[in-house]
Amino acid sequence: MALLGVNIDHVATLRQARRESDPDPIKAALICQQAGADSIVAHLREDRRHINDNDVKLLRERLSIRFNLEMSIAPEIVNVACKLKPEQVTLVPERRQELTTEGGLDVIKQFKRLKLACAKLKDHGAEISLFIAPDKAQIDRTVDLNVGIIEIHTGCYAMAKTIAARNKELKRIIQMTAYASKLGLVVNAGHGLKYDNTTPIANVPGMHELNIGHSIISYAVFAGLAQAVKEMKELAQARV
Ligand code: PXP
């Protein structure tokens, strides 16, 4: 059975729409923890567009489950992580213009920079995960970095337009999970996983943990909307 890491970035995105304190991503993380999440994921982006430095500090202090800090290898962010000492860091590529993390790391091209960042993070005790495509060459180069975990980017699987294309992607993920597991890596997966496409990925032999954000936060809006309206209607009709 795969573990579940919940990404709470989108709660912070909603907060930033008003630059106020609600909805509070820390409160969201504690609800996820209470509901059975195995870890909480938050991406401290270089532009701080959603999660900010205070959020990651509070998450580190208040969570009793694992905190997985998603981050780029920009030196400033690596310094924040070294001070914060989360239980896990997940290294991802980051582009200022992107709406979300669009692809995996190119471990081959970025090898030298990744090696430096990983050495520094390891010195500060972080378990390191690399977000990569389900690709043999990327996995091989990851092994050379001496990190223990990969997270397979499931975007191509999730975005596949036909059943045949989706099955092809699933097969690739199954093969690459087996390959990476054999090399001693722990294998996680994430990106674009929803209520109707998660179970096949959870059943990939050797799959350790799934990291899911957008679909859970989206569903939560509708799961809670009727209650929110009822309570506000009661207030609108209450006598002082
Ligand atoms: N894992 C990583 C490394 C990601 O960058 C993201 C997106 O922030 C996710 C998982 C979660 O993706 P989604 O929000 O599509 O569930």
C-alpha cells in the first residue's frame, strides 16, 4: 500500500489572493495530518508565490508527521533548507513563468549543480528525493548522486489523451519503478494524480508514496461548500 503525502500549496495560493491570513496552510496541514496523511509537502518557491518562509518554519515546528520541503537548488533556497532541517527535501526544477512544476529534473545536464546542493543538504541531515521522469538514463545518473529517493513525475500519465497512451505511460512507470527499486532507490510518484487515476499508480509494485495536491484541495472546496453556505446563511438571518 502506498503512503500519501499531501501538498498544501494551493491553500496558500488562495490565501495570497487576498494577502490575508485565511485560509491558513498550517491549519490545513494539521487537518491533513489528523485525516491520515503520511507526510505534508510544501514548495517554497523562489518567488514565494504561495508558501512563504514563515509557513515552512511553522510546518517544521508543528507537524508530527514527516515534512517534505519541495524546492529548487537555488543557493538561497538551499540555505533556507539547511537552517530549517526538514525530514525530507524534494528537489524539483523551477521556472518563474510556470503555473506548476512542469517536468522532472534533468539530472544529466544539472549533475554538477545537483551534486553540490545534495552534498550541502546531506551535511545538514536531509533525506533527499529527486523529482524525475520515468527514464532509465535519469535514474542511472541519480544513483551517481548517492541520494536515496526518487519521485517519478506522473504528468504524462495523468495528461494522456487516450486509454492506450495512458496504459503505455503506466507500463513505463511500472518498468522504471522496478528498475530504480532494484538499484536500491525508494520510489515515490506525483503530479496530476486525481480521484480517477491514482489507484493504478498506487498499485505499481514497489511504489512507496504518492504526493498529491491539486485534486485534494479542489475536492475539499466542494466537500465543504454546502456547510459553509449554510453557516453563513444562518448568520445572515440571525437577530442581534
Ligand atoms: N510532486 C511534486 C514534486 C510536485 O511538484 C507537485 C506539484 O506541486 C506534486 C507532487 C503535486 O501535484 P498535483 O498538485 O498535480 O497533485
